[in-house]
Amino acid sequence: MIMTTRPTRVTSAPPSRFRRPHGGAFLAVLVLAGLAIHGVSRLDLSLERLLMAPARTWDFLSRGFPPATDRVPNLAEAMLETIEMAIIGTALGVLLSLPIALLAARNTTPHSMIHVAAKSLLTVMRSVPDLVWAMVFVVSVGLGPIAGILTIMVDTIGFAGRFFAERIEELDSGPIDALRSTGANRISVMACAVIPTAFPSFTGTSLYCLEKSIRGAAVLGLVGAGGIGVELNVAFQLRQFDTAMTIIVMILIVVLLAERLSSVARKRMLDGSSAVAPH
């Protein structure tokens, strides 16, 4: 007698997208949804405000064009001050962020407690918005570009220091261990192995920081930290929309030029580093 067996059905687990979310994820979704609903309820939206928005926007545009040209020399001087603030603040920030990054990276820090302290310092500097730092420094050192320079410096330390530390931790440990085996001290290892290896990445991050600082410096004057933002704030307060439009166009041109020059410099740097790399 021939025995026949019925094929067994192979059951597979349902795709992850159909699995029931665990309690923590469900609670997080509820909290986010509640915050979103609460935020919408506080927007104070009304039909009248929505209907008035196009007319007010048209009033700004119609009074802003053509942009005013009578104050271009004075505005250009303020724009130059903004660029100088960005360059000086970024340079100081990059220089100071490098030793902090060496202390924050796990493979170069002298002690785990120093690693935690350096990482925490970078987190604090990066977490506080630049406008808040600007207000702090305006209170500390007074109105003017020095407050803007200090703000950009602190913002750059927090931003660049994090990426510098992450790049150092990603380095191949071979050259570092080889140099240490020869009896080289910690400073020699950092100067001869760590920094030269990570230098192209450091340079690219520094250029991006400069590009970011130029954009940020343009608005620091709104809280009295010098630069073109002071003129922009005055123009809006006096409702001189044609002057405000001139300033906006100047900021746009400078930011676009900075982004273009930064992109070209990064591309040439990467092409040069790949050309000398061993194949």
C-alpha cells in the first residue's frame, strides 16, 4: 500500500512592518501626536490672518523693489564686517576645537573621565543656539562685532569638535600603534600620525564651518552682535523695505559665493589627496 503524506505548510513570521509595535514605541507616537495637536491649537490661526497674509506680502515686495542703492557703500562696509567676523570666529573655533577633539576621541584621550568631560563640553556648545550665545556675549562684552566673533567661535568649536573627534575615532589604528611601539610620546603620535592622517577631513569640515558661519553671522546683528544684521534689523523696524531688500540681496550673493568657493576648494582638496594616495 502506498502511503501519501500531506505537504506541511511552512509559516513565516510576518514582515516587520506588520508587527505590533512595542509599548515604548506606541507611547512615543502618542506623545509626539499629543505635542503636535497641542502645538496646532496654540498657533492662533484665523481666517482673517490667512486672508491678510497675501496683501501684506505684496506690500513688502512692492515697497522692496527696486532695492535701494543710495546706502550701498555703507551696507557694503557692514557686509565686510560680517565676513570678517565669520573668518576670525571660524579660525579661532577650528584651532580651539582640535585639542578638545583629541581629548574627546576615545583613541586619543588620556583618560575616560577627560573623554566624558570633553564630549559634554562639545555637546553644550553645540546644543545652545547661536543667537542665544550672541545674547550672552552681548551682555558680557557689549554690543559690536566682538560678541559676534565669540559667538561664531563657540558655535564652531561645538560643531567642528564633534566631527573632528568622530573622524579621529575612525582612523586606522595601525600607524598610531606602530608609532607608539617605537616609544613616541602622546604628543608625537598626535602630531605625526593622527593629525596628518585626518587633515583632509579636518580641512573639509573647516571649510563647511566657514560657509555656515557666514550665513549665521548675517543674522547675529539682530541681537546687537555686529555686522549686516544690525542694518537689517533697523531697516525692518523703520519699515524701509527697499533697504531691507538690498541687504537681503547682498546676503544672498555673499552666501552663494561662499558656498561656491567652499565647494571648489573641497573638490580640489579631495582630488589632490586622491592623486597622491597609493594605488
